[in-house]
Amino acid sequence: MGEMEPLECTEKYFDAWNRRDADAVLATFAADGTYCDPASGGRLRGEVLKGYMTGLWAAFPDLSFEIASKGLAGENLVAAQWIMRGTNTGSMMGLPPTGKPVTVSGADFIRIAGGKIHTVDGYFDSRAVPEQLGLQVLVQPKEIGPFTFGNAARGWVGKNVKPGAFSVTVLEARSTEEIHAVERQSQGIVGEMLAMSGFLGFVGVTVGNRLMTITAWESAKDPRQLLAGGGHADAMKAFFGTDLASGGFTSVWVPDRINARWVRCNSCHRMADYERSTGTCFCGMKLQDPLPYW
């Protein structure tokens, strides 16, 4: 076998990716083998790596790798240049599919010993996929002085109804890998909430290691639906078990006061209280719809 063993192992690894067979990919790794790329959030192994792969295939069901070149870059080290192609016909990061194709070039450095992969270090432009899908790419610091930065997402079912309650969930993750795991789990929970009675919308925020969701409901009783089962109930079991977060809390808040919604008239350019004016400006022109509450 000699020099061919690392190359053959590499071929099995990419063949498994192209078959979209997570178990076959994991079978090419040593027991403590790890995977890392610019989007993985750190070194992944075992079931966490499997979740990363299945999430990628869910977003791009036709994902494939074309190997442009491969060869030995050192003892037991394979360098493989590849072109990844796929069509975004599934949800990614909780977003609806765009239907757009992506083509990304990259390289993997795969260290192999005893016929098994010990490390995969992947390199590619992490901005390529979101930019090709028409998504924003934001570069910002994690922390500056007392300020911590992160990202946010908003979902809305289209009801312009005054909320009767807000449910708040806060978790403190223990690692970057756990942040990504919670974000993936939250996507499924939001999908379930979209079908729940009284659900109006949510805002999800990740800042540092803290993950927070604020969800608007028509009444304070509506959030109880989350306890009936599904993804939220599974997350609670993990939280009170040993698998999720270093701490956190949930709560339901009832509004004390929701002030007027102001709308600027397209004709006279003055602000008008939409509810008090019943949708008509002082100048007599009909006002545009007010901003939804959430």
C-alpha cells in the first residue's frame, strides 16, 4: 500500500460526502478524529460532526465535491483541492430556501495514520456561500470594552396584532460548538411556533455565548403550547439533563403600556397616530399601514 493508503482513504472520505452518507464519512475517521473549516465554529467530531453534515445537506440536498487535484503534501498528509457545488433548496440558518446555486473552491489538508483520518482542516472563503445566495456578510468584533456583539434574526407570521404577552428564553452556551447546536435546534422550534395559535413573531439574538429569543403572542396563555412537546420540550429535557448550556431561564412578560404607532404621511410628511386617526392623516390622505408590533 505505502503512499497509496492516505490517498485511498481520502477518496473514500470524499466519496462518502458525495453520497451524502454521514455514517460512511465518520467511518473514515479515527475514534478521536476531528474536522474543522471556517464555518464549523471549531473542531467537530462524532455526532456533532454528523449534525453539521446533515444540516449542510438539508440546505443543499444536491451538494457535491469535484476533486480538482490531490496528492501527498508530507508524511501522511494529503492536500486536496476541490470545487463544491449545490443548490439551496432547503432551509439554512432558519431561512427559507433561495433556490440559488453556489460554487465554492477550497482545499482540505487531511492527516491520515493507520488508514484512518485524524484531522481534516478545510479552507475556503466563508463569505462565498452567503454572498452567492444574496445574504449579508457582517464582519465585527466579538467584544469591545463593555460591549458584546453578535447576530440576530426576526420572524413574523404577517399578523399586525397588538401582543398580549412576550415569552423570553435565555441560555448561556459553553462553547462555540454548543452555540451552533442551539441555533440549529432553535430553527426547528421556530418552525413549530409558526403553526401555533396566537404566535405573532420572534426575535432571536446571539451575543457572545448568550442566546436569547423574545417571542410575541396574542395572550399570556399561548406560550404554554411550547410545553406540549416538540423541539422546545426536547430542549428543556436537555437543559435539565447534562447536555445543554451552563445556565439560563424562561419567562413570560405581559405589557404594561404599548404606546401609539406613528406613521408619516406620504402627502404632507407629518406624523400621525394611526389608531387615533383611524388610518387617515390630518390632511385627509390615507396613511400607509403602521409597523407591526413585533
